[in-house]
Amino acid sequence: MARITAGVGSSHVPLLGVASDFGKDSDDYFGPIFNGYEWTRVWELAEKPDVVILVFNDHASAFDMKIIPTFAIGCGEQYKPADEGWGPRQVPDVEGHADLAWHIAQSLILDEFDMTIINEMDVDHGLTVPLSMMFGKPDKWPCKVVPLAVNVVTYPPPSGNRCWALGEAIRKAVESFPEDLNVQVWGTGGMSHQLQGPRAGLINREWDNRFIDGLIGSSDALRHIPHLEYLRETGSEGIEMVMWLIMRGAMGKTTRLLHRHYHVPCSNTAIGHLVLRPDNGEGLDMTGSDFAAAAE
């Protein structure tokens, strides 16, 4: 049986891809950001996930105003990095897991989620930047990826409650897949930020960290935050954080924290990152010797 063993939340700021690609990840500005992911990079070496269900939003690369799916799942075999105006990132192509993706799509649709099924698309920084932050610069990404795109760009975005419920349905789907797979769910985007208008550059550290707090433990209060609160407290782009709720919903009733990182600034936003374990006894938490072994 496939199983979800961990959840990862992370910002997907495009500037981090630039820093990684041009070797600036250790300089004075970007070093503190990337250092906060070092724990996770070593941990991922030990965890060895077979598949990541990666929740992200497209930035007018695969979708535009002609087609705006609320939830879209990639069921293809491979996805190339998108050209976002300055050429595709020079990172490996993303290998899909079509069998698992189709299984999840069927299960979600039977659970009354109207999924859009995508067999071909290029994936932009919303998906490739988290892979770089967690896996560094490999010649090939070390796991397969099931892309799950969410509309948080054009009104109306899905509610936090609907996103949480989608995560719960994803967990049910994964656990009914017969192949023995180690699956992680990543929620990406955020944190508080606004890219335009008189509030451009808005960062709300207190609200961001309270949101991260709410992902840990057994409370489901975050699923009931209204859209207006995201807009008021976190800016026009802060709504991306509902994608973290898909990850949290997939973790089950209770989570425990393995790692947490928050840093300001990165471009005109904050960086948020955490690693969660479903609190059901699955998986081992790393010790110092585990880190040493993984690093070797």
C-alpha cells in the first residue's frame, strides 16, 4: 500500500531559482535563506521519497485566461521546465508517476472533486523552485512528481476548507493505491506578499508565523480562514497559502513538527518552510548519526 509519510510547506519565490541557477545561494543575501533548507536537503536524502505530490500554482505558463481550472492534476509521464520569458530553467525534466496520478484522479472525481486532468504541460517556478530548494542541483530529480495545480491567481480561488478537504481525499486515494510507495505531499506558495498597488511589499511576520503554528498539531482552525482575511492581512498574493492546507489535510488528524524556517526578506516577500510528519508513528525522525550517514 502506498503511504503518505511527510508533508513539506515552502515558498516558491522565483528569485530563489535564479539564485540557485547562478550560484548565488551562499552569498550574504541568499545564504541565510538556503541555509534554512539544509536540514531538509539532508533529511530528504535519508527519506528517499518515491513520489512527491507537489501542490503549486501556475503563473500563466500552462494556463491563461482561456482556461482557468480550480484544481488540475498532471497525469503525464514527463514535464519540461517552462519558458517564463527568459528561457527555461536549466534543471532536469520532471518525471511523472502516471499510474498513481490517474488513480488519484479517479478517486478524487468519485469523491466529487471535479478535477481537470492534464496530460501535457510545462511547469514553471511554482513547481521547479521547491524541487531545487529540497534537492539541490542533481542531474536527475531523485523522485517522481505528481503536479497538482490550484487556481490562486484569478478570482474566485477555492476556499481553505475546500483545499483541506481535497488533501483529506488525496490521502484516501494514496492509501488505496496497491503499490508500495513512499509518498510526500508538498504545499507551496506564499507567504504574505503583495506585488502591486499601494501595499506592494507588504509582509506580515506575525500572521505568517501564526499560520505556520496552526499547521502543527491537531487543530483544523486554518481551514476556516475566509478569503477576506488573507487579503487584508497577507496581501493580494497571500492567498497562495491555501495550497499549504491541501498538504495539511493530507497529513491526517495530527502532525508533529520536524523542521521550521522563516526568513525576511527574499525579494519583496518572506520565506516560509516547514516539514511535518503525520503523527501516526510512521517514519523515523533523524538523529545526528542519521544526518552523518545521509550526508555521506
